[in-house]
Amino acid sequence: MICLNDVTKIYDNQAKGIENVSLSIKQGEFVFIVGTSGSGKSTFIRLLLKEVDLTSGEIIVSRQNLSLIHPKLLPYYRRNIGVVFQDFKLLPNKTVYENVAFAMEIVQASSKDIRRSVPAVLSMVGLEKKYKDYPNQLSGGEKQRTAIARAIVNKPPLLLADEPTGNLDPDNALEIMKLLEKINSHGTTVIVATHAKDLVDSMKKRVITFVEGNLISDVEQGVYDYEVAQS
Amino acid sequence: MAFASVITVMSCILIFSVSFYFVENINFALEKINNSIGLSVIIKDDLPDEKIDVLKKKISELVYVKKIDFVSSEQALKNFMETFEDSKEILAGLKEDNPLPRSFDILLLDNKFYEDAIKACENLKNDGVEKVKHALAETNVLMSISKILHIVSAVMIFLLGIISIVIIINTIRLAVNSRREEIIIMKYIGATNWFIRWPFIIEGMIIGFVGSIIPVLICWPCYEKIIEFIYIKMSFMKKIFEFKSGLIIFSELLPIALSLGLFIGIVGSFSSVKKYLDV
Ligand SMILES: Nc1ncnc2c1ncn2[C@@H]1O[C@H](COP(=O)(O)OP(=O)(O)O)[C@@H](O)[C@H]1O
Ligand SMILES: [Mg+2]
């Protein structure tokens, strides 16, 4: 589903994002991207979103070469990807329900579809009772569940999460990971960038480690290897 | 934030409207003066009366002649006496032996034909024209004043437009800035640029509409009040200066101000959003 060939991203200020990265991820996989701060995890996520353009190499997502996507068609490409961030990015003046419905309004879903899909996805993430609350009335874990509900309500085949548990306590963090695993079990490809060692270790998923922008290891059912990450 | 933008557009359109009223009135006055300047064709003393009609016909055949009036010696004297009413007695003797010649008063369709008209009449010497009295120098001055006025007002309107757009872009940019998060989220979810843009464009249109209709609606009654005030306080103004009708200026200003306001609003919001769409 995702294929990177010798991808390098150098930012305008000459900072190295990632360098000579080649990897492939199959449909339905659950993958952790780990590494210390500044190792290039977010750069990898942003490249997949085509939020930044690569400097050299080639990225293929769902048979599309990202460098060849016309700017006008970029929104339609992004509709195939759900994305979740550390800071949730919820709209403070909308309720949980409205925040999720907003994602469907943007892709111009019918109001009938919205009324059917939003409650279903809210109950999937366990927020069916909180649909009327505003973000500032929610705990961190609930905010992230809302963000996840918004990311998957349009049923994208790919879900990207950049440090989704960065602002959460360990219990909430684990629940979010379990939720992502549940979404993955329904067939969605999930890629999680994180440096939460314990969580990664407990999940026994594929782990790709970045060090200073280079892909250092790629292990099935791996653990977050400090030795490798620090080397 | 929308409130600040409306105020900005309103001040710009208000300045524009006030200048518009001034320029319209000055143009109106110039036009009136310009239209009342005519030629006077003096007829040779020895031209028999029956030839006068022939001459009149020849002059009225000139395409740019709007109006031609025959002024007899008696009429000329009467006009002359009226002008110098205070010196009636001194002039009384003139009645016996009227020295004033017969003439034609001519009004032209447009004063740009002034020089041509003078030449054409002077060419009719053989048909009985003695000479042509004219105000060519004065007309030229008036024409250049109105030309300058047109240029000045065009430049002023242009500058005002530019200034308004710059200010409005900045004000709307603040409004857009406060919704940056929302725009970024929309981009991540896959909103098209037009989907993100149109609410801001609509907002810009409303700001432009409200910001231009209010000053235009305020200016008209104020203008009428000011005229009333001037005529009451300075009644002599009534004789020397006629203000252009408020209704006519209003009906000319309304479409211009509205399109200017809408244009400012749309351009302002369009360019403010642009910055955030390239993500
Ligand atoms: N927008 C940017 N402009 C310039 N340099 C950047 C930008 N984003 C990231 N970088 C640089 O790229 C490198 C990788 O950053 P990032 O991908 O954010 O790492 P991580 O998410 O693993 O912490 C860092 O050295 C960082 O300073
Ligand atoms: Mg990061």
C-alpha cells in the first residue's frame, strides 16, 4: 500500500528531515515509527500527507506517486487518509458530535449519512454519552478519542497518528493504543509515530526505528530498542 | 473582527462618497458655465432685413449650433440698459440714436466646437457677418480646469481604492488568522480550496456591502441638510450657485460605491485566505 524508494527530505533551512529511506507497508498492517525527538518521525508522516514535498526519491501510496499528484487533486488524495495529532486539533466552539460531523461536511456528505455515521463512530470510540460536550469539558483521552473518531468517520483505508499519546497519562495512552488496534483489526492500515517505549513494547507490532533521519531497524513484533535508537 | 472590517470599509467609502459629492458639484457648475458661454455674431449695418433670415439659416445649418437667436438693435439696447440700470439717465439719449448693431446669439452643442464655430462664422463675411465676438480664452481655461478636475478625481478614487484594499486585506487577514486552526484542520481532512474559501468570500461580500451602503445612505440626507443650511445662512448663494440634485448624485454614487465595496471585500478576503491555502 505504501512504498518509499530512497526518500530524502531536506528542509529549506538545510535541516535534514529523513535521508535515503526505503520501506514498504502492506494494506492492513499496524506499524510503529519510533525514534528520539528530531529523528524524522513527523517528517515521515508529513511526507505521506504530502504536507511537505520530498527532496529526492519516490513515494507511492495506494498506487499513486505522490510527486505526480496535481495540487488541485491533493484534497481528494487526503480524503483517503485519517490523521491524528498529539495536540488533538479539535475546534473548541464545536461539540464532540459537531467536530466529527465537520469532517463529513467537508467532504460534502449528505446530512442523512452524517446522522447515521457520526453516532456509530462515536460509540465505536466509546463517546456516545459525551456527544454534546465541548472539547474543554473532556479529558485528554476523550479529546483524542474525538479526534480519532473524526479521523475515521469517512472510513479512510489509512490512519496516521503522530505522537497520539504524547499528552496523555499511561492509562489513557494504553486505551488509545487499544483503540487504534481495534481500528486496525477492521482492516485500516495504521501508522503510529511515537517514542512511548512501554506502549510499543507491549503491543508487539512491527517497529521501524529512525535515528537522525535514517532508517536504522525494521522489526516484526519488535520492541523499542534504546540501544538502537540512541546509537 | 468583522466589525472592524466593516468600519474600515465604511470610512473608505465615506471619504470616497464625500469627495464624490464635491467633484460632482464642481463638475456640475463647470458644465453650466460652459454651456452658457456662446458666440455673438455681429451683423453688418448695411445688410438688408430680408437677408438676415438667409444668414440665420446658414448659421443654424452648422451641425454644432444648438440654438440661435436674433437680437435686434432695440433688444440689444434694452439688454444694455438693464445691465446698467443705475446709469439710466445718462443712457436715455441713446434711445434716439441707437448705435448698437444687430446680432445673433449662438449657443453650441459642446464647447469643444468653439474654435470651429468662430471660424465658420467669420467665413460668412460675404453673407453679412461684420465680426464674431467670442470668449475663446475663457472657454479654454474652463475646459482645462474641468479636465484637471477629472484627472484629479480619477487619481483620488484610484488611490482611495488601493488604500482601502490594503487596509481591508489586513483587517480581514486578522479575522482569517483567528481561524487558522480551522483552516489547517480542514486542509488535513481534505477540504478543497473553494470549500474553505467561499465562507470568507461571502463574509467579505457582506462586509463590503454593509460598509458601502451605510455611508452612501448617510451622505444623501446630510447633503440635502447642508444645502438647506447654506441657502438659509447665505441666501445670495441661491443666485450664484446651484447645487446638483442629491437624488441624481445618490443614484450615480450608489452603484459605484456598492461595486467598489463588494470588490474591496471580495479581493480582501480572497487574498487573506490565499496565504493559508498553500499547505
Ligand atoms: N518545518 C521545518 N523546517 C525546518 N526544519 C524542520 C521542520 N520540521 C522538522 N525539521 C527538522 O527536521 C528534523 C526532523 O524533525 P521531525 O521530523 O519533526 O522529528 P520528530 O518528529 O521525530 O521529532 C529535525 O532536525 C527538525 O529540526
Ligand atoms: Mg514529531
